[in-house]
Amino acid sequence: MLIELVRTHRMPLVVIPRSHPGSRRLRYVVSAGEEILLSCTIERGTHPEQHLLCSSEEMGGIRLLGNASGILVSGVPDGVDISVVPTPSLR
């Protein structure tokens, strides 16, 4: 289901590992949607909107927005490198 959101509808996907503070009760925290916002100023359990994820202070303010040509990443702090991992073709 998630791969369909990413490949067909070009929605950004964020998967947070088990060691992340936002995932204490869950094995993985996943967000998929037209827009994903990362914030370090929210408290766990106070924001049920699935487009808003708790992040470290260094990553706060990053915005992922799905569009027709791919994913637009904005709000990236100075000194942070972004890389793209291509997905294999299913031909």
C-alpha cells in the first residue's frame, strides 16, 4: 500500500527507526501524504495530524511536498546534505 502512494501518487514517505523518540510504543512510525512537516516543538500525542512528525532540533522545519515531478524538499538547514536513493524498476 505505501509503495503505491509513493510510486503512483508521488507522495513523500518518511520512516522513523525504532530508536527515534517518537516511536517508543511503536516498532516504526510512518507518514505518507501530500505534505510532511518535521517539527521539534511538538509534544508526543498532542498532534494527531499525520502530516506532522516529531523530529530532532537539527531537522525541524524540513518540509516534504509531493508534486507531479517528484518530491520537493524545503527548509533544509545549512550544512545538511540530501541524497536520492533510486528505486529499482519493476519491469
